[in-house]
Amino acid sequence: MPNTPGPGGGDFPERSLTPEGQKIVEAVRSTETELPTLSSVVFELNRLTDDPIASSKDFEAIIMRDPALSAKVLQVANSVYYSAGSGVTSIRMAIVRIGMSGIQDLAMSISLVNTFGKKSKTSEVSIEELWRHSLGVAVSAAALARACPVPTAAEDAFTGGMLHDIGKAILIELDPDLFIRLVQTSHEQNITFREAEQKILGVSHDEIGELYAKFRNFPPRLLPALARHHLPALDNDYTRLDLVVHVADVVVNRLGVGDSGNGAMPAMISSAITRLRIDKAALPDLIAQACAQVDNLLTVLL
Ligand SMILES: [Fe+2]
Ligand SMILES: [Fe+2]
């Protein structure tokens, strides 16, 4: 089989896509494939966070253009996860309570769950369990970023965690039967979901997610969470988004928060923990504590 250009646009000369993998990559690349697209409001909010003179009024104006999103933001702002007592009755109050970057995280989560569906499309792993996993990784990555003593580039940890397995949601959209086969293979052969993807497709959800994100103009700073959460880059002297999402993902899988289709636990790259300078023994507690919020949050999001 000839070498195939990597789905993210780069080359992966060491391996090739199978015909099924090629079909998936082509479907994600094609403008004719009807794949869900996240609300443009989410990306406008994201752009605002890069704008040093953006104010909460700017955030408010953008959110209020999407009535469904506004209603959900109010609902979540009043949920147990955020609420500290009195009711939040306006988007302005929600921004005060949750903060501007929190609002952006929330908008991304709401849009993601709404866009990729709430109902199970496969009998093997329900999409709800995949969201539970993603939310678990989101709150855990945010907790890790806060706890990490080294300079961090992980302001987007929550959003990165929420998005990291979007490639799996895309696989469910494109071919639910294939997704079921991947989960079954992973369980039957006691391998990770990603290893099953590599066997059956020659491409994995991290690459599929990256490809989707590039074709849909996701902010480049979020891409490492999607593209490298299984293989974080370790060559910089600061904490990257892929690093916190990687560690959060492995621990959340081990704690069994949600289900991301793995028949075997994904491995932790041990130097990732060293890089975060977090006590390995403290990790399960830190992440279990963060994940205690997941059910409350998910109930409101779904
Ligand atoms: Fe993954
Ligand atoms: Fe994951």
C-alpha cells in the first residue's frame, strides 16, 4: 500500500491508511460531508479571549445573539456546579459569576454536546458516557493546570479536555457500526481504542479530531489537546495543553469516569507527570475531587 499523506496535512511515511481509514479521512476532508459544525458564537467568544481590550459587555453581546445558548448558560450558571446561592437571571450576572474564560468553556461544552447529539447512536458506548468522560477530562485538566507549579500554557485546559476526543464523536457520526467494531475489537483483544483504530483504520481519533478542527478553523492553540493528548510533546520547558489533557485523560480512564471505549487502559507517559511537577500519589485524589462535579454539570448540559 502506498504511503498516504497524514490527515492533518503532514506526512506519516511510517504507516498507511487502510481503505476504511482512507474513507473516514476523505469524509472529514470533504466539504460535501454533512458533519456537525460548532456554533460560530463559540469561536467568536474564543477570539475575544485573545483581545486584550475585550470586556464582559463584548462577551454578553455575542452570547445573547444565540438564544438557545443564552438559556443554557443561565441554566448551568444556576446549577450546583457554579451556584453560590442567589439566582443568576442575566447573562451579565452569569459572566460575573463564572468569569469570561469560564463562559467560553461553558459555551464550548454546550455547543459540543448539542452539536454532536445527546442520544446514543451506538449500543457499545453511549454518547452520554463519552460526554461524561470528556467532562471528567475537562474539569481534571483545569484542576491540574491550577495545581501545577510550573509556568503553564494551559488556560484552555477545560475546553481542551472537553474537545480532546472529538475524533470519536466524529467517528460515531460518520459510521456508528465502525465505532462499535472498534470498541468490540478493543475489548476482545484487550487493547486501547486507539490501538484498535490503528489496526482497523491506520488512523486514530486524535488525528481525525485534528483534521476536523483544522478544516473547521478551530483556534490553533486548542489543537495540541486534540492532536497530541496521547503523545504529548515533552520538548518545551513549560506546561502545554497536551500535557495536562494527557495526564487528566489517563487518570479519568483509570477512575472509570464515563466510558471512552477503551478495552485496555491507555498508558501514562511517566515523564508527563514529572514535567507537571505534581506528586504522583496526589493525582488520583486531585482528579477524583474534580470529577465529583461531573454528574451535576452533565445533568444540566444534556
Ligand atoms: Fe483519546
Ligand atoms: Fe479521552
